[in-house]
Amino acid sequence: MTADTHPFQPRRHAARTPDRPAFKMCATGEIVTFAQLEARANQGAHLLRAAGVGVGDHIAILMENRREFLELCFAADRAGVYYTTVSTHLTPDEIAYILRDCGARVLIASDKFADVAAALDETGLAMLGLNAPRGKPGENGLSALPGRGGEARAAVDEALAYATATATPNVHVLA
């Protein structure tokens, strides 16, 4: 099964039932529709590409339970990227081991774990941060974290406006 044929591919559901809930965050009660999930997954796929992550590459995700976690998983799926979710209870040394072992090119961490991500700077990975929600529905708070990976950070900073402007349910990132 490919990303295009998987039965839970957001773009399939967004085309048929865009306003239907894709998931609900129990802690906050926030509901994300299939149209929102599709748009955010598309935006995330654009941002991964801007960070130099290609088909078959690997990313790691370090964050607490929040809607962006699922959106990033779908973005990686859409972009043909493997992802490893990293336990938030691990030490920086344990996380560094996982990052080396899985071959991640990029670590995406929420603002809550920015200090942990900063401690991993010696890994040489591009580090992307997920800022706290800014209050606008549909905003994806991805931004570059300090550290190495300057080329990826510059590309992501440049692509943020583009990805936001092009994140529509009908845009397909993969050819």
C-alpha cells in the first residue's frame, strides 16, 4: 500500500468529506477536520522538502501529545519520508543514540523540548522547532532551532511563507 492508496490518506477523505473530523485531541477538545489535516500535511511536506529531506530519508520527532504530532506523521508519509518518534522521557544521550541509529537527517522538536534539542547540537542534524500554537487555526509553527544545519534552516525560513500560501487540499507534493 502506498501513501496515495492507503485507506486513511487525508487527501482522499478531504476530497469526499472535508468537514468531517479526522481526529479530536482529548486533552483540549480540539477537532481537526480532514481538510485541515490535508492542508497541514501538505504544508509539512513542503517544509520537509525545504529542509532538504527527500523521498526515503528519515526524520525524528520529539514532542508531547499535540495535534502537530499527527500532522507531521502525515506530512512525512505524504513526502515519502520515514519517521521515528522519540520518547520524551529519554536523556539527551539516549536520544542522540536513537538519532544516529535511525539515520535521521532532521529532528523536529516542540518548544517544550527545545533545550533537549539544543543539547543534541553535536549530532550535526538540522533542527526544526514547533512553536506553541499562535492562536490562528491552521498555523503550523515550524521554525528553525539554533544550532547546525544552517542551510536547512535558511531554506525552511525562506519556504515558510511559500508553504503556507500553497497549502491547499488540492496540491500534491509528490509527482
